[in-house]
Amino acid sequence: MAQKGPMITRTAPTWHTQDWQNQLSNAISSVAELLELADLNSQDLPAQLKAHQDFPVKVPRAFARKIEKGNPRDPLLLQVLPTHQELNTVPGFGNDPLQEAQFTPVPGLIHKYRGRVLLTTSTTCAINCRYCFRRHFPYSEHRISQSQMDRILEYLRQDPSINEIIFSGGDPLATSNTRFGQWVQQLEAVPHIKRLRVHTRLPVMIPERIDSQLLNIIDNSRCQWVFVVHCNHHNELDTAFHQAIKLLQVRNVQLLNQSVLLKGVNDNACILAALSETLFQMQVLPYYLHLLDPVAGAAHFDISETRAQSIYQELLGLLPGYLVPTMVRETPQALSKTPICPEKQNVS
Ligand SMILES: *Cc1c(COP(=O)(O)O)cnc(C)c1O
Ligand code: SF4
């Protein structure tokens, strides 16, 4: 199968599948434990904390260790700590902000944009991000069984305009290598598929996920690969992440990053610039900076579009163009992400 020219020596990871699977199943699952690890007690925090039953606390330990101790405003902590504000009902923030149902011709497949389809391949993630736009997603209806995969393949075969598959989720890498490898093999058998893109937070959360079996899948693939990782703040990036993505980069996997603009986490041009700089040291290019999707329970992360535009304007003044992510909003009916332009420049 390998069609990537002569075998070259490739660096191999020193970790094993068991390592990441253990970390995945041993994630922190209670506010109490999270606070203990962050050296905080609940008096440091506003009012009572209550995680929605259908969106529990879930934080990999490696991520929790990057939280600054004793800082209730730590940007990593804020991404994972439930607050009472999640229970607020805010006009405009609903359960299905993207209204994707009409773009789902086959369960598990969203075909909204030309040339690419998004597969909701996995029902879980390594982490539960409190701002997640899929927090109310009916995953059980979207879990991909083999019979559904057969329907997906049938759909793809009939539409030669589709040349890219986006593995999304949940997190597509929260799945076993066996399952993931089977999907890849089946999808690649459709001749007009050229690119496989993986939207994943796992390399940042549990870098050991980039294990040798996964690398084998990539080595044996005829397609071009893109990994879009998801990192919101440079404190999330460390040497373990760097080591893991190097294993991908030597295999010519294109690494990109997407972030969500989040109040209290990264709503600041200097922080966003530091994120881009750190990513680029690891040869990851910033791709998208998403405005928050208006999902119920996440309104406390929202900032106004005007403020987003002024942050973006400032960011443009801090970085070379290639390190500025495109700021976008997801609009339910639009046929691409909608770029948000900076404010008109005030040249004084
Ligand atoms: C974001 C998204 C994509 C990918 O869009 P790109 O601009 O190619 O990154 C594809 N399908 C859906 C439904 C999406 O929401
Ligand atoms: S990893 Fe992505 S899909 Fe999963 S909870 Fe976080 S934002 Fe949502």
C-alpha cells in the first residue's frame, strides 16, 4: 500500500498504546479533584459549581498539571471548570447552534461545504471543554457503525466532487487504532478522496496518543494528511506535545491549529500572539480563530463581535501575516466559515 517512495528511517515513539488508553480512562472527573490539583478551594471561586449531568467534568491529568496552582483565573482551568453560569438561559444561545441536521444526508456525515465532508466518527473526547459547541450533540445518533459506514461510503462514491474527509467528533482519536485504521482503509478505497484531515485535541491533551500503530496507519496511507489540533493558550503546549507532532511532521503531515476566542482565556492580542509564536516554534501554523458558537451553557465565554474585531486588529499589528489565524464565525446557512474582518483602521 505504501506509495510514499523508498522507506526512510522514521523516528518511532517510545510510548505504547496502553499509555494513552490509561490516561484517557483515568481523567479527572470531579470538581473536587480538579480544585485539589489546582491548589484551590471552592471559596476562591464564584458560587456553587455544578456540572451538567450530560456534560460531566473530564480533564486529562497531563492537562491538569499545566494549570497554574493557586490561580482561580488560570486560562487552562477556565476551559474545563464548570460554573453555575452554565445553567443560565441566555437568549440566542441554544442547543443546536449550527443547525447541521439539514446537512446530514447520511447519519454521521455532514456535507455542508463543497469538496469536503465532516464525519462525526467518535462520541467522546479526551477532555470536556466547557465552551464546546457540540456539548448538546446527540452523539448516540451519530456513532458510526459498519452499516452506517457502508452508507457513508456509498454516498462518497456517488459524489466525485468530494476529495477530503474530515474526521471530527467528538475526538476522532479517542477511538482505537483498529477502528480508526479500518475507517481510513475504507475511505481511501474511494478513488477521488485525496486528503484525510483529523480535527483533534488529543495531541495537546495526551501526546502519547500519537503511537506507533497510528503512525503505521499514516505510513501506509496513499492520501495527504492534515492534523488540525486545537489549542487556545500557549500554556497548553509543552515538549511532550512537540515530540509527538514531530513524529507526524517527519511523515509530511501538515500541522495546523484552531482556537476559540474565549473570554478570560485568550481574549487578548498579546496572548494570541504568544500562542502563534509558540505554535510556529513547533512548526504548526495557526489556521482558524473561531468566535464562540452560541451554545446554551457557554454564554459566559462570549465576547462581543466589536471587541473581537479590535483584538484582531491589534493582533495584525503584532505578527507576520502567516502567523495570524483567520478569525471566523460559523453561520448556520453559509457555505463556508464566515471571516470576520477587523475594524476599520483608525490611522491617526
Ligand atoms: C468547519 C467545517 C468544515 C471545514 O471547513 P474548512 O473551512 O475547510 O476548515 C467542514 N464541514 C463542516 C460542517 C464544518 O463545520
Ligand atoms: S475537544 Fe473539541 S469536541 Fe471535544 S469537548 Fe473540546 S471542543 Fe468539544
